[in-house]
Amino acid sequence: MYAGPGERSRNPGTTMTLLHRLLRSGGSAPFAVLAREGSDGIDVLAGDVVDVPRLADIPLDGASVLALVPFRQVVERGFAAHDDGAPLRCLVVRERERLDRGLVLDVLGDLEAPTGARGFDVPDEEYAASVRRVLEEEIGRGEGSNFVLRRTFRAVTSVAPATAALAWFRRLLAEERGAYWTFAVHAPAAGSETVTMVGATPERHVSVAGGVVRMNPISGTLRHPAGPPAREELLAFLADAKESEELFMVVDEEMKMMSAVCPDGGRILGPFLKPMSRLTHTEYVLEGRTSLDVREVLRATMFAPTVTGSPIGNACAVLARHERGARGYYAGVLALFEPEAHGGYGLDAPILIRTAYVHEDGRVGVPVGATLVRHSDPRSEVAETAAKAAGVLSALGLLPAAVPAARGAAAADAVPAGARAVPSEDVAAALARRNRALAPFWLEPQHARHAPPFAGREALVVDAGDQFTTMLAHQLRHLGMAARVLGWSEAAEAAEARGLVVLGPGPGDPRAHDDERIAVLHRLLAARLAATRPVVAVCLSHQLLALAAGLPVERLARPRQGVRMSVDVFGSAAAIGFYNTFAAIAPRGAVRTPRLDLEISAEPGSRIVSALRGPGIASVQGHLESVLSTDGLPTLERLVRWALDPVAREGREERAALVSGRNS
């Protein structure tokens, strides 16, 4: 590991280590003890504490820095959060050492931190009721595809926070497996409450090394509190539609972030299994390249959909409505910034989950959450939160230690790629089958396309409240276009732009004209139609176009959030991912719209409108940019070609007159 200016690496061969000295400080000195995946030792860090207001203010002046990033920091992206004043606290590293795992266990061996349980702040019945409300009032009304609802297990200890954190760290180090980071952090600051946390988080949020960005969405949970899962349990878990859709939805959300920070987009690697002592998860690794400052990479990716929901902006608003109080550091990150040998900084930022927080007055909190999707069963989600808390509660002495992993075949299956064991043939095949539902475009290296069909053309992509637009823009660039994303509130220039305008997807009811965002999008679409400029509309914007064309839009009895379906798009079958709660419905037998004279492509039976097209205009209900859309890119190319077709001019003036007459 590179030691930056002002840092001192110690050889722990002598009897007195930095860890010994920190123990003797009685909690007066700030420190971090980190066991990181892929590291051959345990890092002990000490230094100075400084609080800063924004991520951009994290002091990267040559020293390593460990930043404690609270959830409230998401307001930097313009998203909602309860503000509890939790500081963005930085440990500027001045001294460090790397110790052998056995030595750390030995040094901390005498520490004890007795703990008393008080139970969850939100009782089981109340949490289950909250799950039902989110399913009905949020997912059922089109506000998003999934949300992570938090509750906190409360306990109490009489031991000082620094001592308690190190005692529990030792137990996590000895008992938990599969963690991305196991850590204890103690960060006192003059004039402010001390922040002390200890945990074993399974999930990297984002890392940057040598310009390579990696994200690690983990979702889907198999509970096995009595020991490692049997192979039959693993196979049933991997075949469960709810579990796979849950993972695909968070992959989609993190690919939006990758497309925002990586000019060439991101590639999906996996899936893998992520085993822990009482749980097994499924995961992917996303990879791309960036030249951005690592602090900007972190800002643009706040925070993981696996602990918030999607789309991320609306998820934050939903959590603010339904959660009891602020999140503190839960769902934020620990962010280790380290100087790289060839200049600049690298970043390693795990998500703050499976973590206990110790307060100076003895209060202890272990926040956990369950991912709610359209399939969710409230009772099962209650059980999932308890299972996620169990590993930390075991370290606190409130539950028995987990049964050690067996050395049998089932234990070997529960290993992520690159680890010591390889899944058995049938488990590996079950994992591989997951990718049949994913778009090859996102699974393969995205090299520049030879002779792209729309080279030299321009496109404005209007973000209607869902960052899927970053993926749309990336696909348009792959087709040769110079694509730029504009937020819906700043997209006035899109009305008269001569090039293509792509009106993107977003949450909400397209009929809600009293919603400012929806009203602005209606006006923008009307102006675009009146100006006879080419436009492609996706999902929510497709529904807005359907309303303008005289078709009814209705709420579906069963939301299609994270669903992959094969639909007809003007004579071509296309497998596409859907994220919609509302849909346009075509009158039986109708092949063209009552107004604007657009051609209708509808599903037989339900008459749900999958696509519309007319001179210079095309739309689609599904998300062609989604990782679920195996036919997404060729379908997008066909729709763009239709909208830009210089021959398809007939009827534009008539359509413009119709729009002008309706709006006069």
C-alpha cells in the first residue's frame, strides 16, 4: 500500500504497535481498523479529524483520508433527506500500520462489551404495515420500482464507545465471513458528538483504481440461520423470479450511475454468489473507466439503490415520507481516498450496512432495511430485516454465533468469482441462466461501433425524473449521435432544437397536470409537436404522447416494475424491460390514434399500447436502455431512424395544425 506524504508506516515486529497505543488512549484518539477484501492484513489508521460541508471539500492534499459520509449528504444531488446534522467527518491519516490478522485477534482478545437488547424501534406489525403502504401508495402509483425501508434495532452498553467498537470488531472478524470490509471507526471531534461505528458490510458501493470504476450491486437474499445452505436451497433461490428481478432492478439503477461517470458506459460482470454467515446474496460487478475526480465520482453515485430504491431521486422522497426520522450514516459510505503511485487518488467506498453505531451515552443502534418490490410479502420483509441484523447482533453478544461454514459442496457453491472455490456445475449453470434475460450490449465490451448509423447527428435527452436517460444517451452515442442530457426543469431549449429530442422516462402519473414536472413535460411535448421537430418518447413520455394523441391512460391492476416481456413493435418482436404502473390503452380495433393520426402498436388482448409512430415521431412504453432489454439497442435504432427519416414529411404540417388548434 502506498503511504502518502505525512504518513508513517510501522513495522509491527516490535511489541508496541499503533493498535496497542490506541487502546491505551482510552478513546481520546481517533482511529480506524479495517479488514478489507483482497488485503493480506489489517490496516490500523490514526490521524486528525476534520469536518467538511461537501464531498468536494474532502482534503486530498497528499495524505490518505477516510471519510464518514452520512445519508443526509444526498442533498448534494438535490434529493430529499431528513437532516439530523450527522457530520461529513474525515480522518486525515498521519500514521498507519498493517498487522497480521492473528495478532489483531490476540491484541483485542481481552476486550468485552456486554450489551442489553431493547428491540426494534419499529415493531414487526408496524413495519409490515409500512411495507403494505409503500407497495400500495408508492409502487402501486408509479413512484418507483423498489424501495428500501429502514428500521433500527436498539441496544445499550455501559462500555466506552471506542472499547465497545474494538471488542465487537474482534468478534465480527472471528465469526463473520464474506464481508467486503470489516471495520471499527472511532472519530471524536472537539465541540461535536463522537462518531463510533463497527460493522461487516458485504457491499462495495464504488471504487476507483487507475481510472477504473467498479460498482457492486448486491441484492436477493437467501436466509440460512442454522448453517450453510444446501445445494437444493441455492438452486431454488437462483430460480426465484422475485429474487432475480430484485437484483436486475438495482443493476439497472447502478448502470445509470456508471453511464453518468464513465464516458464509455459500464460493463456487467457476473452474476456471483455472496456468502455470509447467516445469509447468501447474489451480486454483479459493474466496470468502466473515468477521468473524473474521485470525489465527483462519489457525489454522482450517492447512494446505492440496494439501500435506497429506484429511481434514486424519487426513492429518497419516498423514504422521507415513510421512514421514522433520519438515517444517520446508514446507507451512506465509508470512503477511503488513497494517493496512487502515478498521481491522483484512488477510492474504495463500501456501503454502511450491517453496522452498529455506539453513542457516548451508551445507546447502540443497528439499522437494517428490506428491499420492497411488487412481489414483496410484508411478513417476509420483516424476517429479512431481522436476518440482516443477526450477524451484528451476534457480535454484540445478543444472539448465538453462527454455525461455522461446512466444508461440503454447498459451502463451496456459496463463493463469489475469484475466491478460493468454484461453484458446482449445476449452481454455475443456474447463475449463468440469469444472464439470458440481460442485454448483450451491457454484458460485452462497448467498443466504438464501426460506421455508426447516425454519425454527425445531435440529440438532446430530457431527464423526466429518472437517470435512465444517462443510459439512453450512452446508447445514442454508440449509434453515432452527439447526445446531451438536460433536466426537465432546464429543457426549454429542447422545444425548438433542430436535432432529435428524446423525452425520457420518469416516475408518476402522466395525468397529474397539477404536478409541475408532468405539466412542464406536457408543454414541452406540445411545443415539440407544433414545431414539427423529430422526437422519440420513452415510458412516461410515451404515455404523455398517447394522451396528446387522444388515447386513454390507465393505472394497471398489476404494476410492471422490472418485468421483461416480448412485445410487437410495428411488426418486429422485441424483448424489452418494463418499469410502468400506467399504460395507454388502444380502443379495440383501432390502428391509428384519434388525434395526430399516429400508428398504434398494441398488445393483443390487453390492448396496452407498446409503441406509437408518425411522421417525425416515435415512442415506446418499455425501457430500451434497460439491462433487461435484450432487443433494446436495435429497437432504439429503428425508432430513431423513423423519427429522423427525411422522407417521412407528409402529415407534419397537418399534425402541427391539430396541436395548435387544441392548445389555442
